[in-house]
Amino acid sequence: MNLTIKQLGIMHLNDCLDLDEQSLNGLWSKSQWEKELTDPKRICLGIIELETKKLLGLSSAWLVIDELQITFIAVHPLHQRIGLGKFLLTDLINRSKSLKVKHIHLEVKDNNQSAKAFYKSMGFKKIGFRSNFYKDGSNALILNKEINNNS
């Protein structure tokens, strides 16, 4: 596959809604995605397959001073487990270094074993817990990654 990662904008709204629906059962509404794609304090990146122009994965994060809060990360179900999540998260981490980010935070369902293993492999560590955090009543683990801006 010939892939690229690019900053997404409002023109990608329908692709984001579609990927959200297919990968996470429609976690966010259309208005939430509109805000995510237009707010200058948010970073929304997508993996695009160059030949088909198809959105295969995306991540979104909020930049707050020197911290990055990852709010969404997903890969299309037909393209999971081939390294696209790592490709996407590595790019987001590298971009955060240029923005002088010191910490990256995210929440993950405490029962999502594959996601927890993935984030651990990417250097994230558990720093907290949120009870009844998700719509379905699931608990969340709060994960953090320290960023060394000297490298």
C-alpha cells in the first residue's frame, strides 16, 4: 500500500464520520467532528491510501499549552493489525515534539486488552483511573507518555 499521513480538514468530515462508525460504532456526532476538524487547537491526522484516497485511520488530539490529549484514534476494521495504528501514533508523537509538548495523555477502556497492549508498546504508562467514563458504563484507564524534546 502507498500511504501518507496528512492533517485533516472539514472536507474530510464524511470520511471521519464513516470511519468512526465502522471502527467505534459512531463515538462522535457530526457536530463534534466539525469542531474537531476546524478548531486550530486540535490536531486531526489521517492515514490516506494514495491510489484510492480512502481514509484508513485517523487520530485526533487537543493541544493544551505543553500537553497533548489524544481524544480519538482508530483504524478501519479491514486494515487493523498491520501497523497503521503505530504509523499514525508515531507521526502524532513526532509532531508533538515540534510543538514542544511535554506529555501526551489518553483514556482507554480498562477491558480493551489489545489497545492497552498497543499503548504500552508505544511507551504509555497508566497514571489514573476513571469510573463509569464511557457511554456503556465502562471504566477508563488514564495513560501518559512523557516526551523528550531533546531528541
